[in-house]
Amino acid sequence: MPDPHDTPPGTGARAPRAAIIIPHFNDVTRLTKCLAALAPQLPAGGVVEVVVVDNGSRERLDPARDVRPDVRFLTEPRRGAAAARNTGVGATTAPNLFFIDADCVPGPDWLRTALALCGSDGIIGGRVDLFDETPPPRSGAEAFETVFAFPQKTYITRKNFSVTANLLTTRVVFDDTGPFDGTMVEDSDWCQRAVARGWPIAYHPELAVAHPTRNDWAALRRKWRRTTAENYFAGGTGAAARVRWGFRALAVLASAPVHVPRVLRHPALAKGERISCVIVLLKLRVLRAYWMLRQALLGERPLNS
């Protein structure tokens, strides 16, 4: 059933060239910052449509709505950003699809760069910079994210995917690949399906957004609990797949000491932050290995079921 507050599409004189799709759930402060950074970049005349797809937030969306009256707000009751993104694609008509997350701040020339890059069918991933929302020193979680979060160039050039926090594609590619799957790691699953169908993927660092670091252990734990579950289902749940998953759990555990030197050499961290980061690294790898071994032995239900 449509939300009574959903905003109808604008009636620009020209057909939209691109649609910017932003999934959202209970993060109005960051969504407002995202839209405020995007608002001055939007051209007149409806050439670019912006759609926020809310997953039924309890927070009032008024501050975000007030930033730009022509932004459309839709509601998707199904849980998860994948469902929200799929709804956004279905509610728009533009040939180019730009994905950004509600907690990201687009760079001042993000939209201009995106429009300049979108001349052909394929996938483009941009740079994701990290910033802290709290004053220094960094917490262990913030330090960990500073070192390890969003290695976009590696994702794109070695693993054939871009995070959806900063991803451009076209409706042709999306229609050919199919929708995002919320039971998987949706960005890697979707991009790798598209690449398998022959669509090119490229990294463009000039296309930049900024993403806040998760500032405490609880937030970091939630992120990795979700990611671990999604990766478990991506690899299959049969007996052979679960055996492989169990061995992968042991590899995750063994990898922790290997990454300690990277933390200790990181130029952005102060000495105390490096120590905090090492503690979080070791703690998180042990916890992930435990989750994975438990999945291998007992299985798991999809988080969005």
C-alpha cells in the first residue's frame, strides 16, 4: 500500500537523464546531510531525479524532506536496502542509475563527475573516503574502519564488484542482470552477476563520496554479523559448502596476526589508536571465526526472512 506521504514524480520539461537512488532506515540526520550535499549539484528541469526509499523508519523524515522539495520519498515495507534499491529502480525511468547510501556525503562534484562518466553501459565504482564523526582520539572501531573499510580499488580490480555506497550503472545493465538479492552480500552478488553476463566494471577515483567510520564496537559487530551471514548464503548451504565454510573460518582466525603489521604502520593512526585497532582486529577475527564455525555446523536462517 502506498505511503500517504509519498511524493509524486516531478514534471520537468526534459526526460530524466539519471536517477539517484538512496535507501534509508532510521538515519535521518545523516540522510539530511547527504541530501544537503547533493542539493546544490542538481540541475534544473528534472534532468536528474532523486528518490529516497525508506524502509519504514520510526524517525520523522521532515528534516530530510525540507532540504529539497522535489526529492521523491517512497516507502518499501520489505526489510533491507536491497529491496529499497529495487523499488527505487522500479519507480524511476531514467536510463542511468546512480546508487549512494543515506549515510554518505557526496563530494562537491560527485554528480557532475557521474554524469560525465555515464556514457556507456557497464558498472562504475568510485572512491569511498572515511571520516570520523567524533573528536579524537579514535575508538578501536573507528581506527579499524580507517584501516580496513571500503578498499574500493581492490574490490573492483580484483573481485569484480563495487560497494553500492558509490555505484553507477544503467537501466540496460540492471534489467539484464536482475534485481539486488537481500539474502546475499547484495553489492558483490549483483556486480559479479553483471560481470558474468559480460558487462564491464571500472574504478574511477575521481567519483568520490565520504562515509563515516562506525564509532563503537556494537556498530562494528552488527555490520560484520550481517556480512558474515550474507557471505554464508552466497557460498551455498549444502554439506560440501558448509565444510568449505568451516575451513574458511579457520583461515579467518589465522589471518588476524598477518594484518597486525598493516595496522602498526598505518600513517593515519596515532600510537594509542594503533593498539586499540589491533585489539579490535583480533577480537573481531575470533568472533567471525566463531560465527562461521557455528554456521558450518548448525546452519543459519536468512537475516531478511
